[in-house]
Amino acid sequence: MTDFLLELRSEEIPARMQDKARDDLARLFAAELDKAGLKAGALETLATPRRLTLIARDLPLQTDAVSEETKGPKTSAPPQALEGFLRKTGLTQDQLTERDGIYFAVVEKPGRATADVLAEAIPTIIRAFPWPKSMRWGTASASTESLKWVRPLQGIVALLGGDVVPCEIAGIASDATTVGHRFHAPGAITIASAATYAEQLRDAHVIVDQAERRQIIALGATMAARKAGLELIQDEGLLTENAGLTEWPVPLLGRFDEAFLAVPPEVIQLTARVNQKYFVCRDAGGKLANAFVCTANIDAADGGAKIIDGNRKVLAARLSDAKFFYETDLKVPLEEQAAKLDRIVFHEKLGTVADKVDRVAKLARWLVEEGVITTSSPLPLAGGAGGGLPVSTTAGVGGEREPTPDPSRKREGSELLADMAERAARLCKADLVTGMVGEFPELQGLMGGYYAAAQGEPAEVAEAIRDHYKPVGQGDDVPTAPVTVAVSLADKLDTIAAFFAIDEKPTGSKDPFALRRAALGILSLMMTNGTRLELSKVWSFWSANLRFGPPPWVNGLNASLDFFADRLKVQQREAGVRHDLIDAVFALGGEDDLVRLLARVHALQSFVTTEDGKNLLAGYKRAANILKKEGFTAAEDKSVAYDRDPAEGALVAALDSAEPRARDAVAAEDFEGAMAALASLRGPIDQFFEEVTVNDPDPNKRAARLALLARVRDAVHSVADFSKIEG
């Protein structure tokens, strides 16, 4: 057994491609080994900006000899069949093996040297490599048959033990030679074996293990920040990217002009991260500090002073642009910005973004006026619930102040809430036409919130503008402020209603308009806030007041209810709620208050896991199967009176008690109480099936007992359709 080393050295590999490239290299290599009947003890892959490496542990030096058997025709088959089989196998008839009246071709293949297998595999892997983007280079690139790689391939190290595995591709021959760090050790290095590879490169200022580089950057950046009395703002994605950009990472802390802190901190962080790949820091009070951490790829003789200064100048230029955008945007009222939205097409069948904003504003007001969104106490004054949005006196520069109080804000109740919800909705997309969001689309909503606060809008309005896109994914914060909830719900409800109305529903894995995400956002908002909303009423309002163009709308909107049911299953599955119980409640029909529906599902899940629940479910299914077999649907008892068996009478009495209690409990939304009422049926049902013959020879008794079972079924269906429950 021995180890094999493969290094594919090239010009810089983009950081974002390195992790997948390591996985692809391991996969392709394992597949080539498998074809030859080889298996490595372990595969390790490494990547730096300039090399992609694989180490295969414990490879045998030779493949095993194998015996390949091919089944042929029967010995009684026509001569033509035998002749065809002989041509296919390249054997003569006397070389065939006869067994059970059938010819077999048995070919003994000797083992092959592993080095020969690898020599064939390496060019195959290189040519088949699935880079997301690749290129051709040099004079050979004129041909479409020339080699493609992510960047020009410069060298191949292929060592089995200490011996070179000879192979060649596009004029690049394998050997044992690589190079070290581009600046610290640019000369050639002869690798002795896989065992010495990492240490030989470390001596040449190259750390080949990406995990080790990540650790060096994380620790170095954290310590540099602490030394300056600051705390590093962690960013796993940025950490991985910096590790993919360097072979000898050296974190360095620098400072930028404090004047740039007048720009919102999210803008500074995004500018540093996206444009420059820098980390940022916060001070002891949790505020953004005027400090950044860059990752150099060199041990500078001056300790990195010139590198820091150069990076500071580049960052200053970026932040100057951001500051210009911010101050310029602040000079234009959001109302003026919103007026430009009629120039942006939302969808060819759904009008402009201005049309969408109008629908969202009307829907947000309606949600409040219908009592879906309420506030039980007077709304606080501006500034009291602004979520930390700074309000600047001039173009975002200077001290903070509270907006001038609006006398009308002394009003209480739904009218004020409706006004603010509509106001926030009409301004919520205005930042889409600002310079800052044009530069950084990720800041949409957030910048609108800053601009609204700075221009004197009530804090609730500014917060709603800022957060109306939330939640945008699993784990995201879910708004709870009434104005924000109204606008966020209205925005997402309109998106789903509009696209379902024009039959642009998600199909399979395709969801170009992110409707699944919108539905999950609606569900999260409703569950978190206990928002009672009947979707059918929303669609009725939307169809009557917000639609445009010719119908039909109804089919598309009704289809959205099934869509919500599917999304609810997805959301609740992670919370441990069984999908069949959601089906059992949805199957009753007429239930589109998702908060009420989920309360019923939770009560049902608690019930069916008890002994009473399990036995009642078994009794229900037995009753339902008998009714189905007999084709009996009506619960009305049309039989002539007769002397009932005691168990029969006990079930009648139990139903007489349980049916109204369950019905009243459901009406009062006391679903636990409804389950308790059903639980009282368990004993009588068990006794009924033990002591009573349903299919009695007397047709009168038979009809009465079937009607009784139908009553049991209908009583259970007042809570959920138990036929949908598994088990």
C-alpha cells in the first residue's frame, strides 16, 4: 500500500469555486479508480488560489486479476448465433465453457500496475472537470478541441509513493516539481512524496489546507481587533472567501476616516465586504467602529504598514462614493422617489411597480380596517419604536434628533394604524430608484427606512418600510410591530394573489417569482403574531378592488389555498407536526384561517398520540370501512324502533352527549375540549364492536346500526377527517 499525490497547478482559481472543485476532484478520481477495481483507504482534497490537490491514501500497487464471464447462446442455438457470439468475444468455440446447456466466454484478465491506471485516469479527469466557467489559452485555443481549465493550467505533480506517474495533456507533462509562494518562494520545489507535500510547501510560504488558512484568518483578525479594543464582526462567508484568496494569510487592521460613520453602518459593512473583502469591527458599545481588517497574502517587511495604507485609500474611495449616494438620496423626498416607480415594469401582465404599490397600500389599509391587524394600546410617539433608525438633521450628517411630533398622532385606534400602514406601503418601494440601492440592491427596504426616518416620517412608518420584506428566509427575524406586519403581509399577499391570478404558479423546482418564500413569510407572520386572517376574504377583496384586466381570477386564487396548505406542511414539518394531520383538517373544507387551523392540528396531534386517540382512530377506521363496504352514506336512522342491545344504547347515549359538546367546542375554538368530547366515545365504540353485530340478519337492525356508525363518523368529522390520518 502507498499514497498517491496529484497537484493541478494553475493561475488563480476563484475563491467561490474552490470548495466545489475539491468535491468534484474527489468524485471523479474515485470513479476512475472504481472502473479499474481500485479503492483508496481515504481521499483528501486541498485547494489554494493556485493549486488543486488530491491525496489518495493506502492504494495497492497493482489491481487484482479478474475473471470476466459473458453469457452466450444455448448449445442448441443456430450456428449463426454462435458465430455472432464468437465475433463479439474474439474467441474460438473450443475456448468457450459449456454449462447447463449454455455457452460462456470466460476471460482471465491479469492485474494492472496502479501507476498505469493513474496515468490513464489523470488526463481523463482533467478533460472531464466540470468548472462552472472555464477557458482556453495559448495558440492551441484556436481549436475547440483544445484543453479547457478554470485558468491556464501550468503544471501537474503526480507521485505514487516517491515515483512520478508519467502522463501528459496539452503539452503539460507530469513531474515532481511545483512552485512555492508567488513572492516569498517563487522558485521550483521538488516534492518527495505525499507525506512531505504539505510541509515542503509550508516551508515555501504556502499553506495548502484551506481549513488551516481559515483558522489563521479567524484568529488573526479577532486578535487584531482585540488589540485595538474592538470586537470583530464575524462573517463566515467572508472568512471562506479570504481563505480562498490567499496562500499565506496575514490579517491586518487599519482605520478609515470617522466622518464616514455618518453613513448607515450596513452600507459601510457591505461596501467593505463586497467590494474589498474586508471585515469590520464594533466598539465596546456595539456601534460600528472606523476600523477594518484586510487579509494580506504576504509577510511584509514593514509589518504591513504600506499594505494597510493602500487598502485604506481604496476603501476611502469606495466609502466616499457610498456617502455621496446617501447624501444625494436624502435630498429627494421619498414621495418624489415613489413617483418614479411607474417607470419600472413589475410584470408585463401585472403593470408597473407603482401599480403594485397601490395594491399593497389598499390591501394594508383593508387589513387594519377589517380588524386583522390591531393595536390594543395608543401608538407611541415617533422615535419610541423606530428600531434604532437614526434621524439626521441634514442629509444624514450630524447629530440625531426626534422627528417633529405630528399632532394627529394623538389619535388612537385603527384609524391611525390604517393611515400609517397605507403611508408606509406607499413609500415602501421608493428606495428602489435611489442611487444607494442601485449600487447595493441588497439594501432595499433598509435604506428606505433610513431615508424615511431622516425625512421625518413617524418611526412606525420608517420601521415598516425597513422591515416589510421580512422574513425573507428561514431563521430571519419576523416583524411584530402592527404597521410593519400590515405592510409585510399586504406585500406578500398581493404577490401571491397577482401571480396566481395570471396562472404563474410555481411548478416543480421552478419558482421564478419566489412565491414559496412569500407564502412561508405569510405563515411566519401569522403564526408569530397570532394574526387571524381568512384567505378567502383576502382574495375576495383583491378580486373586487385590486384586480385589473379581464377575468378569470377565481380559479387561480382558489388554487392558492392548496398552495398554502403545501407550504404549511413544509413549515410545520420542521416543528414536528405531521403532514397527515394538516391534511385531515384541510379536508373538512371551508377552513382558511391558518392560525385557527394550526391550533386544531396541534390539538389533534396531541390527541392521536394518546391511548384514547389511537383507539378512537382504530374504531373510526373500522366504522368507516364498514360504511364504505356497504355503500352507506346517510347518518339518519330510518329504521323501525326495536329493543337495542345495551352496547348499542350506550353508544347512542355517548353520541348524544359528545356530538353537541364537540360541536360547541369547535365553535368556541376550544379544540382540546373538542378532542376530550371525542375521547368519551372510545369506550362505547370499543364495547359496540365487541358486543354488537352490525350486519344483523334483521334488515331493520342492520340499517339502524349502520346509521349509528355514520353518526360516529360524522361526529369525528366535526373535528377532522380521520380518514386522512395515517396509522
